[in-house]
Amino acid sequence: MKSQDVVILLKLVSLEQGAAHPGGGLHYEDPYSVRGLESALGISKTEVNASIKRSVSSGLAIKDRKSGQTKPNRRNLYNFIVHGLKFVFPAKPGAMTRGIPTAFAAAPLKNLLVSAGTYIYVWPYAKGKDMGQSVEPLFRSVPQAVQKDDRLHEYLALVDALRLGNQREAGLAAERLSERLLKK
């Protein structure tokens, strides 16, 4: 398992949910295809392909028999993110930098927690508008990928809240993730 596997699976969830709410923008390729995922996430086709194979073999995804499309096993993915991710891919706040808000500073949790700290967490990104403590994203292209997909940004921010938060904060993030990930 690699950290980009979680990014790819959450992008697939975002695409599934987006199908119910079509958004703007013209797509000339199948967003579920390896090429479409490469374009959306900045992860090479070879890595996307290898990631999908790992996710299917680990039970975090299944291949749809009719379409051949990879679909995230949302229940297993949720359980892995909530109970195992922070041990496999721990996050440690770093130096102050400019970037894109994540964890408790991003949309799903922003303003829900009163923090003793004055700094927010950000993914380092030169074009970011916010200053905060740096948090290494699950994959280096995450700051660019979330510019194109607000839903993916929310998912990855919740993942970071689980990776960084104490019990109460992680509990709130798990609750928000459940509401988004486990609803059809």
C-alpha cells in the first residue's frame, strides 16, 4: 500500500458522487480511466494502474463486473482511514509556510473546533493564500489536484484531521467522513 492509493480511491469516490451532481467543465476523456485519473491527480498512468491493482488486492476497491470500472469499497476504505491510516502514514506538523488549508482549517471542519493553537495546517503550495504549519500531503500533487475538485479537498482534509488530531478532533473528523463516504 502506498499513500497515493488513498488519494486515488478518494478521487474515485468524488467522481461517483459528482455523477449525481454534474458540475461544470468539459471532459474529453473518461474521468475514471487511468488517463483521466492521471490528468486529474498528477499521478502517472503507471502509478495509477499499480495503485488500482493494490487497492483491489487489499479489498479497498472492487472491479465492477459489468463495466470493468474500479469502484472503492467504501466501508473498507472508511475503516482503513479511520483506524489505520495514521499509523501507516503519520503526519507531523512542520515549519510555517504558504499553502492550502487542510485538516481543521479546511471546509468540513473549519469553525467547528476551538483550537488552543493559533496556526492552521496547510499543504505547502507556492500559490497558496494562507500561512500555516506545513503538513506533508499524502501525495506530492495533492495541492494541485484539490484546486480542481472541492469534494476531494474535503476528503483529504478530513484524512489529515484524522492523521493530526487528538481523540476528540479525530472523532469529529471520522463522523464527518462517515457522513460523506458511507452515504450513497
